[in-house]
Amino acid sequence: MTDSDTEQSSDTYESYYLAYGLFGIFMKWARNGYAESVQEMTQIVAERIFAGTSCLAFQ
């Protein structure tokens, strides 16, 4: 496996991680009766996305 293949594989896993993580957040929001506002959910999602990318930057 080349470095390029490893990078592509890593990018694929990151994409799936973000997609399924977001799905889980939205499912929890729905099951909770949409108690949080859209603005609150935007904040929650943005924090998770940016926290995840900052951690990946150090790898």
C-alpha cells in the first residue's frame, strides 16, 4: 500500500466518521423532540466538526 493509498483510505474513514457522527447527533435531536433550537444544534454540530478536524491535524 502506498502513501497515497493510505491517505485515500484515511480520508474515506474520516468521511464515514463525520457522516455517521452527524447522523447520530440528528437522530438524538429528533428522539429528544427537537428540544434544542436550530441555532443550538448548529453550534453543537460546528463544535464537533471543528474539534474533530483540529485533532486530525496533529496526526
